[in-house]
Amino acid sequence: MPVLALDTSAAVAVALTTDDGAPLAARRVTEQRRHAELLAPMVADVLRDAGVDRRAVTAVVVGTGPAPFTGLRVGLVTARTLAVALGVPVLGVPSLDALAAQAADDLGLGSGTEVLVATDARRREVYWARYRVGAVPPPGTRTGTGAGTAREVDVVTPPAVARPGQLADDGAADGAVVVGRGATLYPDSLPPAAGAPLDPDPAVLAGLALARRARGLPLPGEPLYLRRPDVMEPAARKRALG
């Protein structure tokens, strides 16, 4: 039973997985502005690559950020629209969770290791959160990118936005493995781990969503914006005359 996963928190990324999280097809474009133009054709491409009819999709997983307003909104609106059209649920997972889970798998991190994830928030800031890696699954259990359900991670410090230098001064990354594109942008403040993932993989989002749904955990599809959009409607003008 295929599951469609989308993430627009950094790159525009789409994956189709089996219902145990194993990837069937994926597309990714590193693009900061044309999310609305790219996402729908990429969904169609992934379904075609996998030879799957869209009516076979059983759930739509979406990364909920945090991320800049416009790009994140495109992913969430697309996921909700597809889910309504197909009559399937939307399963939301924070995009930073996926990066932490990817790091646990890609870097072979042990249980209890703490991971600080930092992504680009622009304005010389990063979106960040700190996690603790869960227990290593028993031998033979399918985990991680390309192999099924992702490693679970527990939130130590919830997602927030901050300047990298402030995080360094506060010791937020002390004792943690630092990953994510935000760390590569500000290595003096947030030294990134070698070989760590940079952007969320939607296949890992799908693995986390499926594992959490099986445990009965909530999977809200609400966006994590963390700050107001860059473009705002102007305030109503005050009348000059009484």
C-alpha cells in the first residue's frame, strides 16, 4: 500500500514508499522560490516512476517545518488537497524530526546520543531543535533511509528560531552531534558532523509517520512557522479627519 510523502521546508522533495516505509521512488529539486510550480509535477513524476496509480495511495505524509512561510504553506496545502481528493489521511511530522532520524541512521548513532538539527531560517538565523536518539532496533529490523521505518528520536528542546552565535554562546550544541544545512552555513558557531544529512528526506518522514501512527501518536498537519511571514498586509490607514 503506497504512501506519498512531501517536504518543502528546504528543498522541494517528494517520495513514494511502501506502507512499511521502504522507498519506491523519489524526486528532489534544490529550489527556494518555485515550490508551487514544481511540487505537483514532481508528485506526478514520482507516481509514474514507481508505476503506481494515485488512487492506490493510502496516506499523504507532509513535513510541517519549521520553515519560511511561503514554501512550507505550498507543501501543506498540496498535501491536504491531495488527501481530500484521494480520501486518505494527512500525517504531519516536523521536518527537523526527519533530519535527526536521518542522522541517527546515516551516522550510526547509539541510543541516548543527542543531536542538534539546524536548518536555514534566512535573516542570518537558523531553525533548530535538539533530540535524543532512541534505542537501536533489534537485528533484522528495517530502519532508515532506503530500508524502511526511521529511527525514532525524542525531543529534548523543541523547535525554535535563533541566531547561530546565540546558540553557541548558550551552549545549545554542547555535547551534541550537529547536523543540517544551517550548520554548514555557520560552521564557526555550529560545527557540523562530517557526512551528516543536510535536508529532510521525505522517505524518512514517511517512516516516522507510519511508526508513530502504529503507536497511536498524534500526527497534526499544522505548520510550524515560528515567526510571522515576511510579506504582510498593510495595516488599515488611520483617517486624517475626524
